[in-house]
Amino acid sequence: MATLLETDAVLKRGLKALSKADPVMARLSAEGAMPQLRKRPPGFEGLAWIVVGQQVSTASAAAIWGRLRALLEPATPEAFLRLSEEELRAAGLSAGKVRTLRAAAADIIEGRLPLDELHDFAADEAHSLLTRVKGIGPWTADIYLLFCLGHPDAFPSGDLAVQEAARLAYGLEQRPDAKALTVLAESWRPWRGVAAKVLWAYYRMVKAREGAPA
């Protein structure tokens, strides 16, 4: 079982290990790219929140989530499957998101996705279990593992902000794609999730200096 990112002490342990393993990570931390603990509820509620928020603005995601959460009591896969297509579409969910969450709810109930036991798996294994669900891609799986479960080694290699931060931090000519960034991140194991948080913090720092929205 992984030591989850649930306390500042664990986060600091990860930062110390990264700084020792990688001088660039040490430099970013020294320059002020210090991540904060951010966590959402684990389980179906957290997974649903991530799916709802994909490809829409923050304001739209909050509004849709508020309407869905008012219907979803309790926030369980069983309760979700009891909602009709009309109710879910009226709440603002697209047809694709309805299909994804229905597939996830069914897989949880039928035991194909052991969502409540994912903390017992290595990050790569947990990622594989999540992406077996129809409609859940690598980014969704990694964001769930990192921000809902707090897995210290989950790594969203496909995240554009993480890729751009890596390009800037390591002086790369081009922004690395997910495959190249995964290779770069090997030296950060078992703290790749903390490294992602450092890179996000660095990205926000750079954008703030440029006067651009992060």
C-alpha cells in the first residue's frame, strides 16, 4: 500500500526525495514552486466530479456538478444508475459523460473496478484498472489517482501544463509529449505525483510573471 499524499509531512518527504534525485527539481523548489495539498473526496463522487469537469469551464463544471449532486443522494454508483437519461441530460451532462459514468458505476458495482481498494495498487496498476472503463482515459485516471486518492506516484503525462512546465524547467526545444515525459519522469519514482505538483506550481509561477492566466 502506498503512503498517500494526505499530510504536509508526506508531501515534504516527497519534495526532499525529489530534490535529492534531481537537481532541476531542487532548483524549482528553491525558486518557490512549492505545491499545496489538494484533495477531493475519493470513490465514485470524486470520479464523477472529474468526469463532469472535463472540457468545460470551471464555472460551467461547478454549475453542472451542483445540479447533479442535488440529484445524487447519496453519491454512490447505485444512486447514479437510478437516475434517468432525461434527468442527467437536464443537469447538463453530455451524452458521452452519461455513458462514461454509467459504465464506471456498473463496473464498480459488478467488481471490475475496485475503486475503494485502488490505494493498495501501484500507480501503474491502478491506472490500468481505471482506463479499462469505457470512456475513462489516461488523464482522467491520473487526476483521480492524484487528487482524489492522493497516490504519490500517479503522473498525468498527458497534461499540457505539466508538459510545458517540463519544457521550460529542463530547457527543452519542444514540449515533450506524453511518451517523452513518461521517460523523463522515471527518475522521480515513487514520487512522480509530487513532481507533477511541483511542475504545476512552476507553470503558475511562470504565467504569473508573464501576466497571463495560468
